[in-house]
Amino acid sequence: MADSLAELQNAIDAFVEERNWAQFHTPKNVAMGIAIEAAEIMEHFLWCSNDESYSLPREKRAEVANEIGDVLIYLLGLGRALDIDIIAAARDKLVQNREKYPVEKAKGRAVKYVDLD
Amino acid sequence: MADSLAELQNAIDAFVEERNWAQFHTPKNVAMGIAIEAAEIMEHFLWCSNDESYSLPREKRAEVANEIGDVLIYLLGLGRALDIDIIAAARDKLVQNREKYPVEKAKGRAVKYVDLD
Amino acid sequence: MADSLAELQNAIDAFVEERNWAQFHTPKNVAMGIAIEAAEIMEHFLWCSNDESYSLPREKRAEVANEIGDVLIYLLGLGRALDIDIIAAARDKLVQNREKYPVEKAKGRAVKYVDLD
Amino acid sequence: MADSLAELQNAIDAFVEERNWAQFHTPKNVAMGIAIEAAEIMEHFLWCSNDESYSLPREKRAEVANEIGDVLIYLLGLGRALDIDIIAAARDKLVQNREKYPVEKAKGRAVKYVDLD
């Protein structure tokens, strides 16, 4: 896994170990945590349009960064619990997506994307 | 950002660019995508106990890895759209969590964790 | 609770009882189920604009109706497990919202809505 | 739709109308709202076991009731926006589930449930 991501993983491991929280960080619970933090990201975009979503007020952007951090922390936690390399998983998924959504069929077509999904 | 994570980001950028999908990948839409894929991770743990969630059948584990990949791909997409370094965001959040959940108070106490959250 | 909602609740109870599934329908699991089905509703609106979300193709609208049904079934399941009347809960929340978002302050202001939330 | 549910729907309509919020309550946004509130329900069950999830402290139970109310309010809002009767949708889904999970196959088998899902 990436150096700096491995460092982050080690820092998270130490944080959990020091608090004896591994007992609570089961795959089921951590999967719930990812979904809860993902919803907290969404909350900042609930009432805006797609265009407006690019121009968050500074303080909201900082909160979104915080929630993104939470999702990545839990995502690494789930990878750790199930011995899954999250970068390798994303690379593999991207390979599958290239086959699933060939450029000539998918270009500029979100509906097609959804239908194929 | 981490080398291999930067490579992944570049591969995702190329994938989106080739399909002219940037127009659909607004922060609002990508935030929805993260939440949708996070729910697909959870689906594999819906009916099991915390203990059972450690021992997924091989094929389910492969599906979970795929969904983890989706979440990371969208998380990087949101970071790109808002110019947020997702690793730096996670590091910052971890610093905040260390202050919020001091070892002496939080050790072995999930309830406290939730209450403080 | 509403007559037809009570009938629905009874039908759900019978469905769960016949399959001996009450053992799996813990508040924790059913709460996950609500979130998973809510994400399946969202999936149909992932790539569209707010305006486009009003005009779903007929078959997608039928699928959304199905996911709405799933969310209501699990919501009633959670209410049953925790002895919470979901209609009374919504009535109470509406009373709180009237106080939280007074017309003169909230009228036509989504941002205010979010900020107050 | 059920009398008391219809009354709730009318109260929600009046609440939204008074604040001129219909402009923000697009199907896409309301679908996001359902998912966000569903995650807030889950948050109360994040670190507990399935057994522990039956015995919430009183104040947490009240918060869960509030989030259940939010989900039902948004669910009715989506039904309104798409002209879908949420009780009829749940009834139809239950009919489908009876066919999909016949008692003799599904009885007491959560895994089967998930696999068939």
C-alpha cells in the first residue's frame, strides 16, 4: 500500500490499540461507521444544486474535509479487519469499470452508466 | 498525497476524462455515490452478528473488496472536485480524535465514544 | 396508529413470524436495513439534476416505489422492536420543526434550514 | 392512504407550503434526506451488539424516535413528489417478498434471505 497511506494505517492502528477499541471495530460496526460518515458528507450538499455544490462556504468545506477523513479512517479500518488492501481494491474495480463502461458506449451518457450499473 | 494513491487518482481522472463524465461528477453527486457504495458494503453485514462479520464467505469478501474500491474511487473524486487531500484530511481528523477521546477517558468504552461523538 | 398502517404492521408481523426471522430483526440490524434501502432509493437519482428527478422513466418510478416500500417495512419493524409509534414520532418531529424553523425566518431559505439543522 | 397518515401528509404539506420549501424538496434532495436521517438512526446503534440494541437508554430511545419521524416525513415527501402511495408500495413489496422468500425455504435462514436478496 502507499507509503503515506501505510503511515496513516499505522497511526490509526495505534489510536485504536491505545484505547482498546479493536473489540468494537468489528467489520459490521466499521461498515456502519463508513455509511454514517458518508451521510455526514452528504448532509452538506442536501439542499444545493449540482452547480452550487462546487462552491461551499469555507467552513462547510472544512467540515466536509473532516467527514472525508472519517470515511477514509473507517475504510482503512475495514480493510485492516478483513485484510483487504483498499488501493488494490480500487485499482481492480477501475479495471472492471473500464470493461463495463467502454468509452464508445458510455461517453457523456450518465443514464447509460446508471442502466449498466 | 501518497505515490500509489496519486497514481490511482490519475487513473481515475483518465477514466472520467475519456468518458466525458466530469459533467456528472459534481460534489453533490459524488457525495451521493460514496453513500450508495457505503450502503452496498453494509449489505454484506446486514444479518450477521459482530463476531460472524469477521468470517465472510470468500465470494462475499471479494464483493466487499469491490465496494470498498468504489467508495475509495468516489472519495478521491470528491477530494479532486473540492481540492481536498483525503490523506491529509484523515491525518487532521486523527489529531482531533486524539484530543476528543483521551486514552484515560475513552479506554475500552464504546458508549463514552458515542456520547462524546 | 392509522388503520391501514396497523394492517400493514400486522401483515409484516405475520411475514416475519412465519419465517422465524424475528431473531434477525434486531433494532441494530433493522436500522441498517432502513439505511441500505434508503440508499437504493437514492441510486435512482444519482446522476440526474434536481429538475430531472421529477420525471423518472416509468420502470424506474416502479423501482423507487419498491424501495420506498422496503424503507417503510423496515421503519415499522424498528418501531415494533422499540415500541415506537412511527406516526406519533413524525407528528412530534413536525411540532419541533415548526418551532425550530419559524416561517418568518425560514421562508424560502434552504441555507438557513441547513444551518439551523 | 390511512386516515392518520393522510393527516400527517397534510400537516407536512402545510409546513412546506408556509415556508415555500417545495422548491428545495425535489425527489433527488428528499431521497438524500431519507438516507441522511436513516444514518442518524443507525448512529445510535453503531457500537452496540444486536442484543444490546434492544435496551437503549431512555434519552437515546427518544432521539431514535425523532430520527424515525424524520425518515417518515421525508418518505411521505418523496411519495408526494412522485405521486406514490407509500402504504400501497409497502403492501406490494410484501406480496413480492412472500413469493421471493417462501416459508419452507426461508424459515430461520438469514443467510438464505441475503443470498436471495
